Amino acid sequence: MIKFVYKHSVDRTVLLLLLAASLLLSACGDKTSPVSASADGEQLEVAELRYQGSVGAVTFPELAEDLGYLAPLKLKFIGNTISGPQDIQAVVTGDTDFGGAFNGAIVKLIAAKAPIKSVISYYGVDDNTWTGYYVLDDSPIKTARDLIGKKIAVNTLGAHHEFVIKEYLHRAGLTAEEIKQVALVVVPPVTSEQTLRANQIDVATLGGVLRDKALERGGIHPLFTDKELFGNFSAGSYVLTDKFVKDNPKAARKFVEATAKAIEWARNTPREEVIARYEKIIEGRDRKEDKTTVRFWKSTGVAGEGGLILDTEFQTWIDWLVNEGELKDGDYQSEALYTNEFNPFHK
């Protein structure tokens, strides 16, 4: 089992406000789209799913729609996000129908009484897809202890990158007080490299195409990587609200099935074909994006077949919250936080 050491920090007041907003939205009446019929005549409860995308990237649900796996469901784009916690909070407030985040952030939101459930993994770490924590080649930072008093850029707080950084520091023997002296600064991923080169931060968190483009320009190297710490694993999941699953079980199944098939299509299709498809999707949606970033795509990063979720990917975080005193032992079981029942690859 992967062992995580992480400082829990959730603003419960904000989360309670989000939950209250969700209840108010529900009280305003049913605003779901009309039912939609699939090719075999099956009636789905809704016709579209609202979601947030990512600039210059293609999500697996977007790929599923383009491949025809999602039909008759359609996706309704409402904007972009760079933060997993924000993305799943938007699901709780009713602004979107699905969203994705790091599994640890999902556990924390559920622990704050958010009525959501993970239904499929969508990102992770493998031999080709991972995140590095980069310093300039002439940086004096050589070890974890050198990070005391320094600034590390992350896309958001309380998610994947923060837990990796703090695990790295803990394994290096830094005390809790010393770890507090390492400043985590929120910087948009697309500007992290520039911010590092301008010496406004000491370490940049870079993954995927942003990492590879930065490496092409040279002058930087990783101090450590998440793969070095944890190996290959699925790190994040898409969530639906309990109410959505209850009211729209056929649509929920269709969403998961289509996304799972898209993951496997990307896993088993030659890289050049995947990239060409991504470029076509980006061109077709006309969001004024730079499509060149997808040319660095290498792999899905998803560990489980079709995005199947492993029990340990949530149980580890439950155990951690118990150890931190945020949950009582027995309050939550991992199987209550996720389900593979809609996934066609579930045996």
C-alpha cells in the first residue's frame, strides 16, 4: 500500500457554504435537459452533461464524445478550470454535472459531508506520464532541506502536488515546523516555467506537455518526481453527486462507459493517431487555444483498465484522515466513496 503523509487543511466553512448553495439550487426546481434516446432506443434521463475543460488539453469525456461513445448524451462546456478541488466543488454546488480531482481532495470533500461519489479514474502516474518538481540548473537547491525558506509553485492548494511535496519533505526527515517554512505558491501551470526562469519562485511543478516543452528549452532539471516517490498509480477520479446517480442511473452509466472506452482507445491506439485526434478536437471546438501542446502527449497515466478504481486509492486516504484525527476509525469505508458498478471493465 502507498503510504502518504500529508497535512489536512480544509476550510469547512467554505464547504458548508458550497453545500448550502447546492441545496438552494436544488430547491429552484429541476433544470435538467429533456430525456434522450440512445441508438438502441434506450431512454436516458438527461440529454447533456455540463462540465469544465482544460485549456489546450482534451479530457477523456471530450474524447468519448468525439469518438461517438457518449451519444446520445452531449457535453455542455461552461468554462475551464486549473484546479481539481474547484472542479469537484462546482459539482457540489450544481454548476456542473461531473468534475475531477485528486483522490485525496475527494476524500476530504466527502469528509466535509459533500454528497458525491467517485465513478472512474481519469489521471495518474505511469512510465510516460508523471510530474516533476523542477529547479534551474544553477540553483543552489540540491536536497529537501535546501527548500526551507524557499517557494514552490503549485496549481492549487490541498491537492496532488501539495501532498507529493510534503511527502518528499517528510521522507527527507524535515520536522513539521521545518515543512511549514517551505512556501507553496499558487501559480497557473501555463506560467510556472516562466515564473521559475524569472527567479520569482525557486521550484516549478511541471507535468505533461508543459514539462516537455520546458525541457526542450533546457536549463532546468527535476529535484524529485511523483513517480520516484510512489511508482505507477491512478491519482484522481471523476465524481457525480449521489442525487445525480439516483435520479439519472442510465445517464451515469453511459457517461462512465463512454469515458472508460475512451481511456482504452487512447491506451491502445498509436500515439500519432491519438495526437491527431486531439488536435482535431481542439480545432473543432474553436476556443482560441494553442493545440501544439497536445503534440507532447505520451500516455493516459491511468493505472486501472478503463479507469477502474482500486480500493487502496481511497483507503490510504481514509487511514491518513483517521491518523490525523479528522475522522474516527470506522467512520468511512473506502467502498462507500467510489463505485465501479458503471464501468464495463469491472469484473
